[in-house]
Amino acid sequence: MKDTTQKTMRHLSNEQRTDLAMLLRYRTQTPRGQPRVYATLQQIARILCRSISWVRNALRLRFCVETHTQNAKRRNACSRSQPPMHHKWKRYHYTMEHQSWLTSPHVLRLQAHLSLAQRCARFHRQYPEMRISINKIREIYKKHMVRRKVLQEQKLVTRPHLERIDAEAKRANQELHDYVRRGFNIVYLDEVCFTKTTLPTLCWSAVRQPLMVDRKQYDQGYYSVIAAISYGRGLELIQIEKGAIDRARFKVFLE
């Protein structure tokens, strides 16, 4: 019986062997999903007089081809029964008005705290008939040289504040000239603070010879210097304090 089976298998082509392997494995040549298995690979290889790897590859190839054919038929059937779908995104044309609104300093200031996705929503609110993507905003920003930079802090001075400063400066200048005419010695004083931020972090050094600083000398804490100078004597007095100079220390220095 075994010799007869071997003689019969010799006359079968690889395609016929694959069909027989599908029938032995799944009892059908068009399996769907996860079909039930009725024979092991070793049993099929023994019947077909082939190796287990040959049987595995043949079944895998045939199963992939059948699955692809069934999916293609299903897609064709769905395409005939349903109308063609159009992509929801349209190709919008952004005029100079749209680009000017996105890159105007006023809008950039108002949207400083918003992300690019939130800016897309604000653009749609401004122009309901238009939509924009994050990549398109990046492209427009790059075209108009709008970059992501560090937010700078500054003291905003209002117009009334400027007028008050100007009036006080004129009054102080008039009083200074009056004291000079009366023979008073005018002393100028100021303070300066030394922290780690005032120490240099870059320096010039020879190749492979970096300059080093003792950490104990580097971590000396917070120091303040207050000095007074005059036109007649030059340096009047200098005082070094550890920490910031508060109002009490400043009064003591004036006395």
C-alpha cells in the first residue's frame, strides 16, 4: 500500500500536491478565517512524500492567495453596492489675507499661549469656510520667518508713569543745581550684587588645558557691594556685605 501511494505521488505536480494538502489539512480548498485543522503537518508530509517545511510553505502560500482573493471580491462587491467616498479634506487656497492674519504681531501676541492645534481651531473660527493643518501653519510661519523663540520679560511703562518719571527727574535736577550753588558736597552711591550668574562661564584656554576653578571658592554665596563717590574726593566709602542690602543696612551706610 505504501509503495502504491509513493508511485501515485510521483506523478502529481506541485500544484496538485498543494490542493491535496489543503484538502487533507482543512477538508476544503477555500478556507476562511481560522479554519479547523484535521491533519497535522507530519501526517500530510508522510502522505505526500515531502518534507514538513515544504508542506508548511505550500499551505501558507495557498492560504494567503485564497485570503487575498476573497478580500478582493469582498471589496469589489462593496464598491458596487456603495457610492464612491470622497476625502473629507479639501485643497484650500490660502490668500495673503489668511497668511497676514496668521503672522500679524497682534495675533501672535494673543495666541502666544496656544499650541499649533489650538491655532488651527482659532483659524477656523476666524474663517469658517476654511480649514488649516498644523503642517500648513508651520509652512506659512517658515515662509514669513516666524520662529519659536524664548519669551522675553520686560517692565512695561505706561504713558502716565513716563510723565511722572520725567517730572521727578526735572525736579531732582533743579534741586541738585541748587545744592551745588550753596556749596554742598554731592555724593553718588550705588550697589551691585555678585551671584553665580555674574561669574564667567566661558574663557579662552589652550588646547586640552581647560581652566579650572576651585568649587569652594566658586560657591561663596551671595555678596553685595555698596559704594559712594564724589566729584572732589573720588571714592568716599565702600562696603561689602554678605547677602542683599536691605533698608536697615542702607540707612546705616548713609549715616
